[in-house]
Amino acid sequence: MIEVQEMANDEIEEILQSVGYGHFACARNNKPYVLPISYAYSKPNIYIYTTDGKKSDIIKTNPQVCLQVEDVINSGNWRSVVVNGIAEQITDRNEREEILKLILETNPTLTPAISIRWMDNWVRENREIVYRIKPDTINGRSAVSVESKAALAQPSNKLHDHPF
């Protein structure tokens, strides 16, 4: 049997610090957009590196985002953290460079954000964007296998034990 439990804050911190990738969600006109993404965590904020495109277009109109991070061993042994917050683009050059160093520690190749995109046989320029996600809520849950044994009622041999 599997029991799902709320994670303690220190367990949530450990997951956010150690995993480095998850599923990022944003929404426009009530249409969600979810994709895998690498991130860096420096309490209390999460930082993502991306290139200009659909995500950044959506975030401009709706900065409310969600990041789901998981550590799955199997269906009975997993941990999941969900962060809801506000994404803000970092435009200050010095701050951006410091955060980029942090991001490079967890994702030295900056993939999948850095990629070549072909449009009409020409390479499209990647315009880099760094976001800070300021969490509103952070929740974590984990699955724990619980051993359970069924106990069957044993018939009684005594006639006077009958309830009627």
C-alpha cells in the first residue's frame, strides 16, 4: 500500500537544491503551456534561463507560473515539489551575470534553451532571457510504501457466541 505524505520544509529544500530540472507551466487565455526546463535554486528564489519565444510571450501577459520538480524511483517511491509564483525578467546586467553563474553550475550547457533554430535556411538569433521566480507557495508530497496485512475473522466454535 502507498501512503502520500506532506513533505517537511527541509525535504522540499533538498529536492529543489538537488534536482535542477522540472516541468514549467504558464498560461495565456486559460490555455496552459507546460514544458521541461532546467533551473537553479537559491533560497527563496528559482532562476530559469531561456530564449525569447512562446514562454516569454506568455509571461509578458501573465507572470503567474508554476514549476513542478520530482524525484521518482518507482511508482511507490517518489517525491514531488510544486512551486507557484511570479516570474520577473532580470534586466540588470550585473545581477543577470551573477544569476547566470548560478544557473551554469546546475546546467553548464544551458540546454535545452540553447539550440539552433532554422527558419527558411537561416539561423534565428537566440535572444537570452533570465527569469527570477518569486514563490507564493511551495508544497511537497512524497509516496511511502506502507506494509499492511489483512486480518480475517476466525469462526467461533461456541454456539452461545451467536449474536441472535
